[in-house]
Amino acid sequence: MSTEHAPGRVRRPTAPGDPRVTVAVITRDRSASLLRTLDALAALPERPPVIVVDNSRDDTTCRAVAGHPAITRLLRPAANTGALGRNLAVRHARTPYVAFSDDDSWWEPGSLARAADLLDRHPRLGLLAARTLVGEEAAEDPLNAVLAASPLRPEPDLPGRPVLGFLGCACVVRRDAFLTAGGFHPLLFFGGEETLLAYDLAAAGWGVAYEPSLRARHHPDDHGRTGRSFLVRRNHVLTACLRRPWPVTLRAFADLALAAAAGRPGARRALRESIARFPAALARRRTLPPHVEDAARLLDREASGRLAEGTAR
């Protein structure tokens, strides 16, 4: 799909759309990629309203997408909101369900309608994680296999596979559930922020499920954005501080300290920032209810097993 765009070139389908799902898109300084995403969203048969949260440093993106037929609302926060831009978009949405995209991802035709049907039929369902296909070749994102093999027991009132993780640009949430759970946590900002939201949804009684019939397309830039490994490392530790028992938290800190001592990329910065944010995490600490902690422990063991198997190979 071309990244070039001229106002009025893209036409939305003329058939009635699906009024149940809004798409929330967060972007920062990638107008060409955003235009490609908006073109794809504009062509969907569901004709979803699209809310764009522009975290860019200047008004270049705003000017580039002005008048695009997909956009229902364009929000420009005073500062970069990171993943919290999704919280802002959900608050402005007027539909019962909200799908997330980034400026390099979009949804395949029919997936949003199927997600809305599943959410309609399963009132305890809070979040649906989709199957993510990467690039022009539609390669499987590695997370697909992890989610599909979730060891959590199927639940009769939920579709798909119960999980406690998802990809932020490839999920659909029930708006009320998302807001009740608090959305994405401000302390994490960006990078591996999904696990904490999954924990909080489950702790509030909402179901989180992986459904591979829902498909999101992800077209990351060839070079991507570098330097994010420290955010993922930092937020893994902070998530443990915020929700997990102290032995789990201390082990996460110890693992990060060992990685920093070994000179692993981003580990030293992640350790410094984890320590700096520890008081704030402690003040907001709220451990998971026993059944969610049991599920988290089971997933921890599964992840450790995969890591050990990969090391053995």
C-alpha cells in the first residue's frame, strides 16, 4: 500500500458500517506510516470512527493528516503521553468497544465486527487479543504462538484462550471494563505496558482472551525505533513491584541487577530508572487476588520453561 496521500483520494465504503467499535491510534512523528494506517482503516467495511492521539513534537503530523476521511477526532496532548494516549482516546470514544492500533498497524476487514460480536455474546469479556501478522508477507508474530499455547484453563463464559498478555496494537477492549480497570498505568508510560493492564482486568473480574480469528496487520519500519529495550526491562520490574508478591519482585530486581552487571543492552539504565520509580510503585502497590496470582505464577513457569528450552538449543 502506498504511503503517499492526497486529501480526498481515499474513499470510505458507502455501505452502512458497524457502530460498535472505535479505533484508537497513537502516533509520534511518523506521518507517512500513519497515513498508510488511516488509508487501511478508511477502507474497512465496518467504517469505524477513528480517534488519533498525536504525541508528535510539532504539528507536521497534524497537518499531514488533516481532512483524512478516516479520522473522527484528532487529539493533541500538551506533552508526549506514550501508551497513556490510549486512555485519552478511550475516554473520548462513544462506542461500547475500542480497538487499538499504532501508526504502523491496522485491522483486517471483518475482524472488528467479529470482535464486537464476541463481546456482545460474552458480557464478562473485557479484552480480546488478536492474531498479529507482520509485514507484507503476513508473517506470524512470535507472540501468537505464546498466546495460543496459554496454559490457563478455558473458561466456559469466555471465547478463545484465556491469557494475561497481549500486543497493545492488536487488541479490542470493552470500554467500561478498560476504564474500570484504570487503563494503562501512568508509571509505566510505554514499553511492555500490556501485562499490568491484563492483571488489572482479571483482578476486577474481567476476562482476557486470545482469539486468532481476529487479525491485525503490523508493518513496522525497517529500522524501527531503537533504544526501547530498557523500557521493557524497567517495566517488567515495575509491574512486579506494583502487583506481585515480594519474592517475585525481589527476583525481578535481582535479575535486572545481574543483567546490568553483565553489561546487557539497556539494563543499567533500566535498573537506574526502576530504582528511581520504586517509591511511586510502592505507594501504588496493590497485590493481585489469589486466583490471578496463581495464573500469573503458572505463566511465569511456562515462560521460564520456554527460556530454558531455548537456551538448551
